[in-house]
Amino acid sequence: MAKASKESASVIFEVACPDCGAMLKIDSTTGLVVSHTPAPRKRMFEDLETAAKALRESEERKESIFRQSVDAERNKADLLEKKFAEALRKAKDAPEGKPLREFDLD
């Protein structure tokens, strides 16, 4: 008898998902999602010409990024040599011996 009264008191709420806009039906007693209706998909482009233009722009962007990575790879050896020379210079200028710690000064 307790189950029957519990089931009759169950109310289903319809809630819109704030993230995706989908409609969720939630049971009030269990708190579980009963059903899910996905939000309608938005069109990315108005027409075929706009989509083709976006595709061309993305291809140009990809090509530009590829050229930049090729140039960076060509200059990689020079950059590493400069970094090594700078680190070697800093190592020669640094004082020899153990570094002092604040604890040693007390």
C-alpha cells in the first residue's frame, strides 16, 4: 500500500539543459532522468558558397601552420646551439662549489 501512494505522488518535471538546450524529463521521487529530447541542431552555414569559402580558409590556415612548422624545424639546430652557448656561458660565470642555503647562514 505504501508503494502505491508513493508512485501516485510521483511528478515528472520538464527541465531544459542549460548547456546543450535539450529537454529532460526528471522523476521527482527518484531524481532520475526519465527521457531526453536532444536540442535541434543549428546549421553551421547559410548556403553552400559560405561553406566552400570556410573550407578554403581552413585549408589556407593549415598550409600556413605547416609552413611555420617547417621553418621552425629548419632553424631548430641554430636555436639549440645558441641556447647551449648561453647555458655554457652561465655555467662558467657561476661560482664553483656548493651553493649556499639559507639554513647554512644561520
